[in-house]
Amino acid sequence: MAVLFVTSILCIVSWALHATAVSVDCSVAPLSLSWSNITVSANGVAVTRGIELGIGIPNQIFSLRPSTTLNNTRIANVLDCVTQSNTSCVGGKGGVFDSSKSSTFVVSLKNRWNGSAADTEAATGAYVYFNDVIDFQANGTVLGYPLVQNSDLISGPEAGLPLGQNSSFLAAVTRAKVAPSSVWGLDAGDRSLSPRDGKLVVGGYDASRIAEKLTTFPLGTWTNQQPCPLQVTVSEILYSATDGFNYSLFQTASDGVTGCIEPQQQRFTFLPSMVKRFASLTAYNSSYPGLVFPTDFRPSGTLQIKLDNGYTTTIPNDHLFTPKRGSDQNGQYVVTNSSILETGIAYNVDDADADVQLILGGLFLTYNYLVVDYDNNEFQMAPTVQGDQGSGAEIATVCKPTPSTTGPVSRQTHTSGTDGTSRAAAIGGGTVGGVVGLAAIAASWYFLARKRRRGRQREDQKRAQQDLSTTTCPELFSDDRRPSELALTTAPTLYEMPDRNDEKQLPSVPTASSN
């Protein structure tokens, strides 16, 4: 009975959120989530850099990197690490989920699950579609939130916080009135030797991080060759050496190469011909594995990336070349070899240009602030204000008063010194409005009555387990507006998530997955 009751409440909440999908409340403050170092193991050892989520009751902690090529929240299975005590594994995956430890875990049939269009599944993977309670740092709670438990012992699970065009995360937080709109702003922070936390804002953006006027770009068309929504045309990539010359990484004159802006991976992925040119310009010794250099032979240049509209980004030398880092035995991201410098460019010279997707990853976003508005089919970029901000964030709300309104967008600015402190009480008390109130009343009634029926508890639970297999939640998120998701595929101690996708391209996927 206890399990069935929780299932019913989660389904009621999911149904209510679906029923109120068209409502817009511009009085709700944007959801502000820190991108920082998060402890993800129960023993307090494994630390991962990402956006913190608490899943289930009691909370199991995750630290996920945002991804524009995911539409559903994917998390790793505890069995991938065998146990929670395998801290190196747990830290590398950004946390692992043990469904047996969550009292609110409700599994679902794939075709009845209330998430967005199902993500492409790897042939070697195992996927469990379910719903559970999710807490967003200090800023809100959503019941019946759709999740995917992804286990792949061969290629590894693909965990991430979905920011794709059909994101169930964006749909859930707006319909639950945790955020005023699905517009999101992203400051990727800085993962160099002088790290800085980033911030994801849903329903607005952090105006204090925007150094210049925002430049608008149209959303790209999702294809097998360009499987990403944030597309730009790269017209030139220059390596600026200390001899005063700028050397192009393009071998021949070109109209430009289409690239994807993707925060899930940290490094740049350039075409193999560009990487070969870069290796030649920096006197790279191919006897070293990957694009690394001895510290005593540090290249002295910088990298300049120009887009076809003139938008230009410069990556300074101290960010382009950094001491070699990786996960230690505790899953913490540390300097593993201070005598070697690694480059912020994936080494892929053995591949063909036609098989590689150019990707501008987290290193590019360290210097560029993103504002994405899928409803208007556009995104914007501006140079990011660097360094710490003692005065706090200036969160601007982006929200249309009603979904049918075509008038100006409402923009309001809120200033707060720390994340969540100025709005945690309001969000915590009204996260899902009347739905949570209904759930709370029902829960109070249930647990009061439960005390009077302790003698029948075991029998009820047995019957509930039999009933659970036929209990499902109604569909919550419509998939007819946006395309289905296509998969991606003595030094200071740093605590950050190792980048699993540094040397991976975005793979092509079947065109039939769009709907």
C-alpha cells in the first residue's frame, strides 16, 4: 500500500502538471543553479564538478554536466560501480543511483513514461525509465520528475542534465512553476588552475556576467551531419604565435565549417586536418600520447576563433595549455603530472575530416555567455565577465505573460549575494503550487491512517507490489513541437569532473528519430 500510494501521488502530480502546461507565471523568479564542485559519494570523498541534483527520498546526490544534445535526465546505475564505496568510479560518473534506496522510485513502461521523446539508446546499454522526486539545490522540488537510469559497462553511461530542444527538465521546472520560462542562460565557469564556479539560470540569465551586447544566432537545423541545436559557422581559426604572425588552421580558403556549441564536453574538437596543422605550428612531438608537451617546451601562442558574422573569441595561453589532470583514486580531478602540459584540443589526427564534427566545448564557453530561447528559435552569445563577483549575480527574468501573447518579453532584474538565499522560501513553499498542497494533505492523511493499520502493513505491501506492475503515469510532455533527441555521443588540487567526451565527436543518428 505504501508503494502504491507514493505511485498514485506521483501520477497525480504528473497529471496536474500536464493539465496546467499552458499556464505561465512571470512572477516566479528564475531557477538559479550553481555549476560547481559537488560531493557525490556517501563517504564525502568523491567530488565532481557539475550541477547538483538530489534525486529520490532520501536524496541521492548527483553532479551533472549540462548537455544540449540530451532531452531527458540520464544518471548512472550503481551497479556500474558495483558499490557506492568505489569512490573513483562514483566520482567519475557524477554520482550513481540505487533505486532500492529511494522510497519514491516508480518505474515506468517506456512508451507510457512521461518524459520527452526517448533518447537514442546504445546497443550495449541498459535503460530504466522511471519517476522520482527531484530537488534543485535550494531552489525547488518537483514530484514525478522523469529520469533515465543508464547503464553501459562497455562504453560507459551517458549522464547529463538535458538542455535540448525537447528537454523534459525545462518542461518540468516551468510547468511546476519552479522557473518562469524555458529560456536559459549559461555561464560555464572556469576549470583552469584558477577555477571559478559557473551558473545555469532557467527562466532568464545572469546580466552581471555579460560583458558586451548580446549577439543573436538562429538555431541550427538538426541533421545527421549536424546533430545539435546551437550551430555556428566557424570562418577562421588562428594560432597567434609570439613571432607576431597569425597562422590559420584551415588548410585552404573556405566559406567556413559548421560547428556545434556543446557544454557537455570541455575541449575543442577540430577537424583532424586542423589538429595536424596545430601540431605542426606548436612543434608537437608525436612520441607523446595525445596532444601534450613537456612543461619546459611550452608553446607560447594563443587561439583565436572567428565566426562568419565577425564574432571572435580568444583563448589565452594559460587556458589553452594546462598541467595534465585527471581523476585520482578518490574520483577527484587533480593535477596528475605537473611535468606535462595538455592542450584544450582533442587529438584526433587518425580520423578523417568527413567523419568529425567540429565542437566548441566548455573551454569556448568559459569566455562566452549563452542565452538560449528555443521558442523563438534563436540563441545569443556575449563575452563573459571573468573573475569572481563580490556584488553577487544580477538575474534577469525572461518571460512572456501568456503563451498566446506575441508582444514584448517581460524582463526583470533581481540581485542576490548568494544562490537561492533571496528566494528559497518562496520556491520551497510553492514549488508545484496546489499540486504539492494536495499531495501534502494526502500524505498527512495517509501516514496518520497508516499508524492505525500497522498490523496489516506487510500484507498491504505485498499486494501493492503486485499492483505496481500495472500502475502507470499519464504522458506529461508533448513531443510534437520539437525534434526528438539525438545522442552525443605539489600542484594545486582541483575537484572537477573528468571530461568523458573530450575526444569524442557527436555521432550521426537515424533520421527516423525526428518527429
